[in-house]
Amino acid sequence: MDIKYEFGINVRREREKRGWTIEKLAEKSNLNANHLGSIERGNENVSLDTIFKISLALDIEVMNLFKFD
């Protein structure tokens, strides 16, 4: 299992559930859209600060971003 890839899939899934673009999530999380795109593709080791910002922006528990099928 590639945890970075699986985490990115979960971020994308949650973002798309809301009908948001990457730019919208970037605005709400105060992160760079290019950085978020790289996270969603599983190309980034994500810091705890970034994980927390994403979960706050999506209004979900952090653990929901770590539920892997």
C-alpha cells in the first residue's frame, strides 16, 4: 500500500463530494493549489500541519482521510 497515494485519493474524493475545484480547497485551506494537486496524486509527504488544514477546510475528522479500502 502506498499511503501517500491512498491519502491523496481520500482528499480528492472528499473534495469532489463537495463539488469543489482544487482552487476552492486551496482557498479554504490556505494552501497552494499546485501543492494540493501533488498531494492528490500521491507525490507528497504531507506534514501534520497540512493534514490538519485540509481536514478543517473539508470539515471532517483527520482520521477520515486515513480510511483505506
